[in-house]
Amino acid sequence: MTTVEPNRAFFAFETQLKTLCLKEFPCGGGSWRETKTKNLKKLKTKDDVESKYSITLKDFGAEHEKTETLQEYVGSKLSPWNLDYSWSEEAKQLREIAVKSPWLIDDNFILSHFKTLRIVDKQVAEVDKELLKFRNLEELTLSANKLVTVNTKNLPLSLRVLELCANQISDLSALCVRPPLLIHLGLGMNKISFMGDYLTGDYWPNLLSLDLSHNNLSDLLDVVRKLGTLPKLRNLILQGNPLALIAGYRGYTIDSLRKLNILDDIMISADEKHHYKGLARRREYILDEAKVTLEVGYIKGVPMPDEIKNPDDQPEYPIVERKYLVQFMFLAETVSKPEVMHIPHDELEMPGLGGESPMPSGDQSTYSGMPTSPAIQEEDEGTDMSFMETAKNVNFTAEPEVVIAREPTTELEKLEEQDQSVCQSTPVPGQHEGGGSPDKEQHKEEADDVIKESPLNSGMGPWSEDIQLNWSQVVIRDDLLGLRNFFKQGMNIMVMEEMVLCTPADETPDLTSPSGQKKDKKKDEKKEEKKDLKGKDDKGKGGKKKKEPEMELKRGPPSYTTLANFHIPMEEFLEGEYEFKTVFKKDGAELAAELSGVPKGTETDKKDGKKDKDKKNKPGSSKKDKGKDSRRASVAGKGKDGKDSKGAPKGKGGALVEEDIEEIPPPPPLEVEVKVRLHHWKTAIDSLKDEEEKNKNIEEQQI
């Protein structure tokens, strides 16, 4: 056969063909087939071969084998000459022919023999014209290679099944040069983001099955419209595409493609077709957006704060307020850039602004100094822009634009800013500072793949053994491609504690020094004593006690502590699942060790070591141990008079007996119940419900 380049499909076939060893033992012609009277080269007919194989081993020695034995070598799974035939259904049959009829094996016979061919993960980058030599090839699989495009003019016209899964195909134009009459086309796990008119009935009139899963298709209406031109399409796979995250994806696809029998490997029942009937006519309800509901049920096992555990040991001020929440690191909302209008500075008239400089462009929350949470941002969606918002989008050519940035004040804002800066400034491998790199396009693609996240906080609740939050929020994202990539990587959540210190508004004591805290405590005690004495005097005189006015408290900036981190895997949403629910747990001892700053297990070791040291340092401790043990037995269960007592048993000096002291149970684990749901329509009526809910929200925002 002719030699071809290593990255071509035909070269990969030749490499696999060599593994069959068609001209080596036990196949082909060799010394193991020769006789004393005839040579293999002189064998012309089948009778010559049969007469040769009728000779026994006894006639020509042990170096020669019977045909039956050679066939057993090829066919038996336990044979050392057994090979992997998974790359073609005809591979094993061809090897058996090489044993029975070796004179038939030549290039033309081999190429016409194959009907199925699987070339998987062989670094193939080109489908070359040598494949046209397979005159009877019906199934060709070129999965997990490096194909960027496939020119169908190099494929045999006899082909019926073409599988191109897990390649790098983005352009479909070459597939339509001279396409064979395929009944199945597999294009899953590629980089197709635009179909054009290449997957229509004009090019694929006989197509029964089409796999477009895990690509970058986002326009549901356009994709379904073009697939509707395939007259014989019965099996369709679109899961893993961004468009599959749309709430009405399955219903709209089923109602639009009425002849479809299987969608995403799930049979379409008659009931399902009935439930979704009419959705194809409601295209205005199909929006390129996805709804995700985040829910938090409860938080359990949070360690008890010191101010609740030991209230008497705490100073009167500052008053400590603690609340607990769950923070979701969700996909950041993409803000579409406004259209820039170039207006001369002299011609611009802005009533009410006078000679002041216009409001800088950018985020309004940054200018005003108010942080905008994701929840507020979602409520503001859909509302009309005010005159001021319109004015800040104007680009003045005469003067440079000034952006006023506000520094974060609270610790949570700093954390959020750090998270966003880390997500946005993720270094791209191989990127050069200042100058352009040789692979600019590749770096640009990698930069686009960086997923920007923003924190989304749940509701808060005060400490209790079982903090019932019962919080839920619907998050809407129209960046379907970004959401699909976000689901691939999963979502991180954090259980956090918010602590706020409250002090009197007129006093600002130095809370850092312990002496200052003690002085304040003593002053407060003296004030209370004087107030009590005053009250008694007033009562003796018959007067009424005046109500004390409530003291104003100044709330300090909140500080946040992360108690636990968890990861939610979300790839299931790309495989047809719609809900993820679980209870995350973290070991209580580990949490307590992290909060105290002491590694787990070291505290108990120190206590045990102290006890051992004390025992060793006590003089005569070993002699007294026996006496102590005997006295414990007699003292146990007796009171002062030696009688039984219901209280705890006491030894000498009223000390508790060591044997009866109960061990402190380990702290309970930290638990948090989380649920994530991807919104989808179960019937056509759900589309009307969504529309009513949307209109209601718009009316509320306008009011």
C-alpha cells in the first residue's frame, strides 16, 4: 500500500491492519505450510491446498501445523495469538481467511472486505482521499481525534454511518461538499456554535439520527427551525448545549418536531406530546435565558458563641450580634455594554445639571457609594432607564471620562471584591505582558473561557441549635454558554458567621485593652447601684419611677468568618437532571479546632500530658495509689455521715471520684441543607404561568 502522512486517517488504518499479522504465523504462507513436494508459491487452486493440508504431522515433522490447529490459534480467546478486533467487525473474519485461503489476501481484497471501521484516539487530523478506496465501507468512526473539519468528498458514497464525536469541529461547510446518503451523523462534543443551513434536508434527506450533544448551540428557535427540514429525523440528541438549559427546551422541541420519537435518549410518549401541544405556536415565550432556584433549608451544629455560653463573664458593652448565612459563588451577571453616542460637548443641554460635570459612566452603585447585591440587581432588570442613567452613557469627546470608585468599607465587601478580582484576573497560560503573543487567538479563547463569579448571600438567622433559614431565590441568567461552563465546573458555597459589635453612640471606649473593659464594667455597676438607691428613695417618698430612655447603639462594621466550604457538582444538569438536593456535613471537632486555632487532637494530648506529669511529680504517689483505690470503693455512694447519698460520690476533701467523671461528648457535625433546581416546563400551561409572573413583577417594579 502507498505510504501516507502519520496524521491522516488512512495511515491510522494501515497501522491497525498491521496488528492482524496477515502474513505471519499462524496466518499467510510460510515454512509451517510447506510440503516436501510442493511449494506455497506453486499453489494455484483450492485442490492443491487441500491436498497439502491432508498430510499429517507424522509425514513432514513437528514444524508444520494443520489448518484446524491454525484456526484454533486465531479464534481462541486463550491463544497467545488472539488479538483485539474491536476496531472492525470484519477484522477477525479477515484473519480467518488468511489462515484458510491465504492466496486471496491482497490490497484490493482487504480494502473491499471492510464494511465497518473504527479509528479512535489515533491523533487523526485529516480525512484524506485514500479512504475512497473502501468501496464497501458503510460505518466509519473517527472519534476522539484532532479533526477540525471533514471534507465529505473524500468519503466513499457507500457510507451510511459517520461518527465524529469528541473532535474540534466548528465549521460544517466542508461536510456538505458531496455528502453521502447518511442515516446517522454524530457530531457530539465538538465546538459547533453555528449551524447555518448545513444541517438541513437539502443535504441530508435520509438522516434518521443526529447527535449534536455537548456543543455550543444557544439559539433554540433557529436550531429547531432548521432541524425541522430533515424529513426522516427520528432520533435527536441536544443535551449538553446551552440551549438545553432554557425552561421550554424539551417541550418546544417535541411540539415543533412532531415526527421525533427519541429526544436526548428518552422516548417521547404520547402523553408528553399531548402536554406540550401548542408550544410551537408560542415562540414569543421562548426566551434565551435560564432560571435557577437556590434554596437553603437549615444550618445545624454551629458552635455556641461565648456570649450565650457564659453571659456573666461578658462585659456590658460592646453587645455582640451574630448571625449565620450561606454564600453561593454563582455565575456573575453579564451587563451588556450600552451603545455609545458621540455628541459635541457644546450641543449637549442637560436640564438641572448646570455647569457640573456629568455623571461618570459605569456602574451606578459604584458612583453612589451603595453596594448592589445580586438580588437587587435582578429586581432592577426590565425597568426603564431614567434620564440620569441615559445621560451617563454619553461619551464626551471634548473631555476625558472620569470614573469615581468607592473603596469597600465592610469586610464582606472586601471579600466579594477579592473574589471578583481573582475570577476576573485569572492569568492565562503563556500570555505575555505588554506585547502580543504568537498565539493571540488561542489566548483570546482561553480568556473568554474564564468564568466570572459573584457572591450571592442567603437570608440570615441568629444562633440556635437548629437555624431554620427556609430561604430561596430565583436567579435568571441570559448568558447560556457561560452558565453551561459554570455547571461543568460546579458551584462553591460557604457557611459564614456575621458578627457586629454594638456600642453606645455617645461613648467610644477602648475595647482593645482589658483594663478599659474592666473600668467600664465597674462604672456601669456603680451607676446601676445609684439608680437602684434612687428608685428606693422615690418609692419611699411615694413618687413614681421614671422610665429610662432607650440608649442609642452604634453598630460597627460587620466582620465575617467562614465556618465551612462545600462544593456542589452540577454536571448532572447537563445530562437531563433538574434538581440537586443534599445535606453537607463537616466534622464538629475539626470545626472547633479551626475556630480556636488549635489543630485537631492537640488539646486533649496536652491535658493527658499534664496529668501524667502531675502524677510523676507527686512524692509517693505510687504508694498511695493502692490506698486511694480502696478508699474510693468505700466512699463511693456515701455522704458526709457515711450514708448513701443521691448526689455525686465524693472522696477525701469533697473531690469527685475520677472514675465516675463522664467524658465530654464530641461536638455535633455542622450540617447545611441545600437545594438547587433548574427551572423547566412540564406542560404548555407552565409557559403561561411564567409569563403572568413576569408581567406581575414588571408591574410591581413600576409601582
